[in-house]
Amino acid sequence: MKGGSMNNSVTTRIPLAALLFISGVGLGWFGLWERPAKSGRDSVASVSPGNGNDRESKTDLGGGAFGELLKEDERLRGSGTADLRRWLDSLKAQADSGIVARIVRRWAEIAPAEALNYLKTEPEFESSIAVVMECWAASDWRAAVNAAADEDDVNGFLKMAGLATGLPVENLFDAFETLRSRKGDDRSLTAFFHRLGEVDGQMAIELALDFRPLAELKYDRNEAIERVLTGWFRSSGTVDQILDWCNGKDAEVQQAVHTSLFNVWSKTEAAKALDALWPHLDHSDGQAISRLQPTSDEDLRSCIAWVGKNVESPDTAQRMMDQLLDSTRGVPNPGIAIEAVELLDSELRESAATRIDYAIKGWLGRDEATAMKWLNQLPDGWLKGVAEGAAIGKSESAQYSDMGILKEALRTSLSAGNAEHYISKLLQERIDEGASLDSVRTVAKSLLEASPEAVRAFVRQFQETAPVETLDFIMESGHPESGFYMERPLVNWASQDPLAASEWVTELPEGDNRNSGLLNVATAWSKIDRTAVQNWFDTLPDRDKATLLIAGSHSDVSIVSTEQVLANIHSIDGSDERRNVARSALMSLAADDPQAAQARLDSLGLDEAGTTTIRQQLDEAAALRKWLAR
């Protein structure tokens, strides 16, 4: 089941030093089931198993018959495909995912090929493709695999996710190997990694590292490994097994596995994860700290105590403490964790005072009676003083619902952090009152006269729901950090309407905002349609191409093809930058065709020193590949 060509493929892995690292599928495993419908319709491909047209019935669904029918599974099981199709047609305007899933599951039981063909033509029900493939895999896995392998369309991830979920354990690796032999290293197959990790975590990580798209696109490498570890760690794997597997591996692989293991383990036992893995993590990387979100009172308390005892860097300790105290909003009784802060050394305790203030105010807002009962039982001392101050401050903050009072406080007394907090609160109150976006924007512009924090508050409030209006507000504000604030709303817009976002950003004047905006749009667009973003790249002026090429060589995101990089090297003015970009592209090309990479190097017109250095690196990479393939 797991031998033969599969094992051979993972032992001849191309070294990570010669690749543009590893990428994932850009779709969270569980998120596949909720993916929004695409516009347009996919072509209907034929598949071989039976269509089930002989299973018609004449059930009438007038009035409230839908609910009655679906309450009676026996009646649903007795329905034929004609009824099932007619019911789904009638649900298009007001699809209930639960009802749709039950109808689709019934259809998949009697005629999976017909159900699949129907769903591919109906964007409203696209996510149910995974349901069909799951049912089909459970009943006839070979037919389901053949159907998926014979087709190459935009629903590949949904099909593979359903297959991976429905396949019997004993057929999982056989199915993966069959699909890989027929489809090559198609990125849709990465949907298998979570389930593969459950069955054989060590082999699944080897497969992830060997998988070609993950080597070409590195921005989601850790996410792919994290999927494997989620399955491995939560089924049969232990921390010791995973760490033993890491010993002797490439440093980048070790870092990725350690970080991913921490992310998985810290969701259930954050303090234990810290204790075991902190020495292996990159402490300068904010990602690990940002994933530190204990969900139980005692685990949060243990984490706070652990930081106080084990983290030597004051800056790192404060960042971790800020993250942990922000997590109090997710636990039932924040007081248990907050009390642990009083046991820390005085410097770290004082640095945490502001976050404790926020945490207690948040708790008072969620459950004032419980929070006040806890506060009143505290012994006199430092913590009680901070808690009482938070309670008084929350009471006083009610006055800032008056815009005039808030503007005066912004000018005279509020710190930057409090300014943003109260501006956001006022904007939210206006929204809750039913004010229009234009009206809220007017309020924010008025507050901007008193504090630049109005920009941050407006961005956080509307970057998801109104990215275009948010970008307009940022540009009108003239804020010196406009480029920073642009990123999130611009990525959101480009994810929804990349063409419009690309037109907007190319109309910006030359400078940092335009440069960062180009990268934001290209990055978001490439995750949706790499061909489209590469075509867009070809239409850009040389200065913009150079911006994206340079940014891409320093980024985790592969935006354009290797050929496009090499064909546009001339657009980069600086010799050092041109050399760095060329080296990255040629190393990627050499992973497939070392001779072609050497030939292209001679045609790029680099300076002699740059050519010599890159040629030496290509030779070293080729020698390493030969050694690993022995």
C-alpha cells in the first residue's frame, strides 16, 4: 500500500536550498467546505459510473412539504434523481446548506456521476461537490478516484477534499499514488495532507516536502506541514516522534516543523507546547507569538507563569504577555490568569498593566457581575489597584460617546492606544445606530483633525466590509504611514475584484504607496488566478515590473513565472538587485533543468562577478542533488 514508487519519490527529494521553498494550497482545510461560489459556470465533464435516471419519482413539494420531507429520512431515501434535481433547482434562490447537503448526499448514494455533473454547472451549490466525492469514495473508491483523475477543472480542491475525507484508511495512500501518477503533482492533491498525516505522519511530511507545487510556491509551506501535523499529532503521533524525525533534517525543514507543531499543540496545551518547543522556535518571528492563544483559564495562567520564569528578553516577554492578556477574552474566567501577573517580577508586571486594564474592561463589558465579584474579593495590593482603575475608567469612558468631549480629550489627554480605542467605540456606536457609511466617514474625518489614530480606527472598522471606501479615506488622510494602512483593505479588495484593484493601484503616483500597493494586489491576485496576474504583469511599465520582481525575490509569494522573471531582468536598474533576482529564478529553473539554467545565465547580460557567483551556486546545487539521489 505504501511502498514502491511512493517511497522512491520521497527519498530523492530536491534540496530546499535549490528551490523557492514550499507552498500550500492557499485554502484552509476546513475552509474548503465554506468556499464562496464562483461566478460563471464550469463545463460539464462526463464520468463513467451509472447515472441513475431510472430512479424517478413524482413527489410533490408544494407548500411546506420540504420540511416534512426532510424530517422523514425514509421518504428522502425513496426519492429518485428527477425529484432530487427539481428540489435543488427550487432551492437556488434560498439555499439552506443543511437541506442541500442532505439532498446531495442522497443523490450521491444512487448516482454520484450525475450529481457531480449537475453541481459543476450550479455555482450556488459548488461546495457540495466535496459531499458527492466523500460519499462516492466511501462506496466505490476506485470509481471516485478515476472520476477525479480524469478531470482537470477549477473544482479540483473540492473534489480532492471530499475524496480524502471519504476514502477508507486502507485505500488512502493507494488513491493518492494513483492520482499523483495520473495528474502529476497537481496542487489540488495537497488537500490530502491532513488525512495522510492521520495515517502516517512521517511519510506525509516527506510527501509534502517532495511535492512539486510546494517547492515552487513557498508562501504556504508551513501551512501544508501544519495540516500534516494536525492529523499526525492528533491521531497517533507524539511530540518525541516528531522531534526525532526532525533530527538531522535541513535547518529550514526543522524550523518549519517546529513552528507548525507549536501552532497545532498550543491550541490545546499551550503551556506544554511552550515548555517543549520554545528553544526550537524563532523568537524574533511574531507568528509563533501570535498563535499563542490558550482557551482554558488554567492553561492561560500557566503560560503567564512560564513566560515570567523562562523568557529572558524583556521585549519578547512583553510581546508574549500582551498576546496572552489579549487572550483573556476567550476564556470563561479571566481573573484566574490575571492574578498570575501579580507573581511576576516588578518590571514585567508593570509593563503588563495597560493590557490588564484592557482585559478587565473587556471582562466588565461581557460579564460585569462576575468581573466585579472577582474584583471585590481581591486582597489589597498592586493588582486590586489596577483593577479598580480599570473599573473607574470604564465608567468614565461612557462620556466619550459625545464627539465634542472626545475631540477635546484627543487633543489634550488621551494616549495613542486609548485614542484609537475610543474612536473605534464611537464609530461602532454610530454604526449600531444605523448611520450610513458616508455619515460614519464624516465623523472619522472630523476626529482626524484631533488625532491621527482616527485612520487606524477607521481602517480596522471597515477594511473587511468596505475596502474601497477605506482606501479612499486613507489616501485622503495624508497619514505618513498610508502604505502600511493600505495593505489589508487592498488585499481584501484584490481578493474580491482583482481587476478593479489593479487599475486603482496603477493610478497611484510613483512612490512607496504605489510600490507596496502593487505587491499587495499581485500577491492576493496570484492566489486566485496566477495566469491572470502574470498576464497583468506583462502589461506593466518596466518600473512596476522591477518593483514586483525585486519584492518577489524577498517574499514568500511567487507572483510570476520563472520565464517572466528572466525575460524582464533588464527592467531592474541596480546590479545587486538584478543579480539577486536572477539567482532566485535560475535556482528554481535548475531544479527542473540544470543545463537550461546554465544556458540562460549566459544570456542575461549580468556583470562578470555576478555571473561567476551564480554559476558557482548552480554547480553546488547540482552536486548536492546528485549526492542526495545516490
